[in-house]
Amino acid sequence: MKSRLRAGDRLEIVTGGGAFEVWAEPFASPPSVYYEGERFDWKELDSVVAKVLAQLTADDARCRWVED
């Protein structure tokens, strides 16, 4: 998951309450990761991926990689 986010792929997560995307912008200034509409510093990529995995195992959620 981290390598695909680093490569610029977007992950869509669909839950019972709606949907949102997770993506990374490693070459932005400052480099950032986005999760549930919130910006995180690039150095927090591991914790964002951990949040995604926790959500997928705890909720009735599903995900897919978004094609442009």
C-alpha cells in the first residue's frame, strides 16, 4: 500500500457512512499524505497506512485503487 501511495495512486475507501480517498503527494511543498480529507506530514505515511488497515479490519469497509 505504501509503495502505491508513494507512486501517486489513490485509494478509495467506502464505509457505511460514505466514501473518501487516501493519497500522497511526495513532491509537494511540503510533502503530504491525505486521509479522510485531512493533511498529514509525509513522515506520517506509516501511521496513515496503519489507520487505513485498522479501519478496513474494524468496519464493514472496502477499498479499491482509483484509476485516473
